[in-house]
Amino acid sequence: MRFDILPLFSSPLTLSKLNLNTNLILEKLKETEYIETLDSQNSQTNIHSRISKSKNILENFPELQSNIVEHLSSYIKDVLMYQDLQFKITSSWASLTPSGHSGESHSHNNSWLSGVFYPEDGSNILFNDGYRFFYHEPTEYNLWNSSNWAIPAEENLLIFFPSHLSHQITTNTSKNNRYSIAFNVFPCGMWGEGDSINNIVS
């Protein structure tokens, strides 16, 4: 039987592969100063993630930043169809997850779009919407019946997603630290209409 399935009110997540020298990126990430997150400090579980002290870490990676901006522009204009909208990366940071540890589930509600870049293979990033489709196990999980979706970290993988999507780092099962670079994006310039118009200086 044939169905037309409409992804109503979807949260478009994109995956793309860059072509960068990740060894140089990893070297810098290993030299970066990290601090424990509040979730790590207050957790009684295996959550023990750290983030860079710098919240503008992409300034240290100009080639990566240029690639991210190029791909972001395509995502915003060609996928979301905001072809006249300007944007700005408002914050960026590195994450470090030690062996045997994971990250707390969270979202970036004070943002519009978010993204993450992986310099090497590693444990999954797990997305969830907090809603279970039905209280019965399906024969097979797919995009239509899942409330959680895991994406393995792969070398040179770049992910964009709406900032409201909850996500977390799954347990790092390797013997090495897991590194990533994350960022938030906000519209800038004149956008909106009526009493909801904004003019954010880039």
C-alpha cells in the first residue's frame, strides 16, 4: 500500500562532511583550557563533561569557521528558505568528554540555530523530542516513530539543527577524550515585522 507521508512541523537537521586537516584541530583542542559545566558539578551520575573557557573558540580555527559559515548560509537560504536573512554565530565553544562519561540532555533555547563539528570519530550525539509516539515497541524504529535519534560522531562531520531540539552526548566508550566544537546562531540585521521587528547589529 502506498502512503504520502508529510513531515509536518519537522525540525530539519542537516549532516555534511567537511574536508579539513583534523589533526591540527585536535592539537589545538587538546591545548585548550576547559572548565566543568554546572551539570557536571551537580551530577551524581557519570555526567562529567567540560567546555572551553572561551565562548568564541571558532576565532582560533579560521578555516573551520569559514567552512561553517559557508554551509550555514546554504542551510538557511536553500533549506529553510530565508534567502534575505543575515545571521551571526553568537557563541562557540569546545567540549571535552572523558572516557566513561556522558553529557546532560539539554537544548539551547536562547538561540535560533545550533551546530556541532567533530574532528574525529566518537560516541553519539542523541537527539530527543520528549514525546513518545506510542507506548508499544515497534518492530523497527524509524524517523516516523522514534522520540530519540542517535547520530555517531565522525571525523569532519558538521551538523546543524534548530536550537530547541534536546540533545546529549552519549557515554564515551573509547579510552580517549571525546572532543567537539559547538556553536549557536542568531539572525542579525533587520528582521521580523510589526511590533516584533528586530534590528540586531552584526
